[in-house]
Amino acid sequence: MKKKGFILLLVMILSISALAACGSDSAGGKKEDKTLIVATDNSFVPFEYSDKDSGEMKGFDIDLMKAIAKEAGLKIKFKPMKFDGIVPGLKSKRWDMGIAGMSITDERKKSIDFSDPYYESGLIIGVQADNTDIKGSEDLAGKKVSTKTGTTSQDYLKNKIPEAKSVAFPEINQAYQELSAGRVDATLYDMPNLAYYIKTKAKGKIKMVGKKMTAESYGIGFPKGSDLVGKVNKALKTIRDNGTYDKIYKKWFGEKPE
């Protein structure tokens, strides 16, 4: 074989090998080289929040997403932001995934895809500890009710209790502080977050009243048509089956899921 022909053959072999190596990254559970951007809220304890000392994102959702990524062989990076920026970013494909205690709703499913549910939640009313007038949603008519912008609780107030005067804030802690200060009559928000705030920060000033309203399932969000949905669902099922999910749940909520 002539030297020129040998060199040409060698180049072809090396090119084929490189293509084969690139093609193996996303197959057979091998680690994907691309770092995927996971949008998340920065103030939804105990699901996700920024640690004051380290600046690191922590919470149930964060630990869960890390476990899913490890099982699926995905490299991820969290992108903390205001909650109302997550769905628009997924819709425009700026983010690869979104996890933020995000309820799976028919309206949201029109613009993004969701994973299988990973947490069952619902809305609950919070009032000042000495309040005896508000006992349930039927008592919110004409009352000022604080909540968080862009959430299902804001939608619920608008659609189910239009007689209430909804006051929405970018951060849910602002809504709680307005309640503690008596500038609003009540707060409507996700039960686990309100329960955590009452336990850790309310200093006896807030209590929950009435029954949990709506049954809401949290899911991981994706741009429409994302091929990550199947990989994430498979990994989520695996960590549920092998006990990893239960360990994470107990770490943040003090008990195993029902």
C-alpha cells in the first residue's frame, strides 16, 4: 500500500472511531457530556432555597433532582430564579428542566411537558394565630389574601374565590410577613411550605385553618417534546423502588411518604 493511501485509510478509521465515541454518550445509560440547566425557585423551603452561608441550593427538590441525575447519568447545573420565570424559560427552551414544587396543571401542560408526579400537595389557608373569623375558604370573600405571583394559589383565588382581594408577591415570605404584620387578612399557599414556615419562622403568629383545598401533584417540567422525559421518569421510578426517594423524603419532612 502506498504511503498516501495508508494515511488516508488511517484518517478514515480515526474519524469513524470518533463518531462512534460521540454516539455512545447518550445510549445505554452512559453519562451525557452536556451540562443540563435545571431551573429552580430560590425561596420555596423546604423544597428549594439558597443557603445563606454557602449560597448553595438545598432542599427536597434539589436532593431529588441530584439523585435522578445520578441514576440517569446526567450532568446538571441549577439555575435559581423567581418562580414565574421557570415555565416561560422552559417554553422557549432556555432551560432543559425545571423543578420548583411545580404543580402539574392542564394549563401548564399546554406549553410544557411534565415528568410523572413526585409529590402530592394542596393549598391551605393561613391566618393570624388569634383570628377566629376565618375558618375556611367560604370566609375569604371581601378579605385581603396574600400569595405568590404566578402560582396555582394565585389562580385559585382568581377563579374560585373572586370575591377575595388577592395580593400577590414575588416571594412567598413577603406574603407571610404581610400576614404577620396584619396588613392582609389571610394567606393562601402550598400546605407543606406554609407548615414549614409556621414551624421555623412564624414565632407563633400564624396558624393554618380549614381543609386542604385541591389535590395537586408536583412534577418536573421540560420543554415540549424533550427526550429527557423518559430518562427522568425511568430514574424516578428506580429511586422510588430502591428506597432512595424515601430517604430524601424523610430527611426533609421527618417521616416516610404515606
